[in-house]
Amino acid sequence: MGNGLYDNSNNTITHFHCEVMMKKLKNEKLAFTRETDYRGFNIKAFWGDGGNARIEIIKDGKVYREFLFPAYKIYNLQAHFEDIVDGELQNSDAGYRIAASTGLEGLVK
């Protein structure tokens, strides 16, 4: 299984709650954060050397979930952030699955 929420080995997501803070990425820099919270949640994405980005989901000003995610897909997290939060509130990983999707799964048989 891969590190964190996204498993690169088979393009799947594993859902868990991180209690221990991850190490910063080498040469880590903030890629983005949202300007406003959505339902008490926010997101920060950091990238550095390598193909993964470190993601922090923040709830009420504190890190709620932290994981690695493919750096080239981080803007999908921002685009589907409301789906992610709505899923979190329903104890579902559906929003993360949407963000991790290539968008082509339905076209391939």
C-alpha cells in the first residue's frame, strides 16, 4: 500500500485518519490554500522534490487529515474540495475518489 490516502500502485484510495504529522517534503513549498473555509474545513497543498505532494485537510483551524497525493493531481483536490468536505461529514471518501479519478474510468472497458 502507498503512503497516505492515495495508493499509486493500483490507483486506489485508502481512507484513514493520520494522528502523527508527516515529515515535510524535501524543498517543500506551499502550492495553494483556499482563501475561505467551507463548512469549517480548509486545505493546504505543499510540493517539493519528487512526484508526491503533502496535503493537509484542516478542520476548525487544526490539521484534521494529512496525506501524500500525486503532485500532478493536487488541483483536483481544490476543484472537488466541497465534495471532499461533504463526504467527510458523511463519513465517506467519495470526494477523494472523485479528486483522484482520471475522469476516463467510465470510458475504458
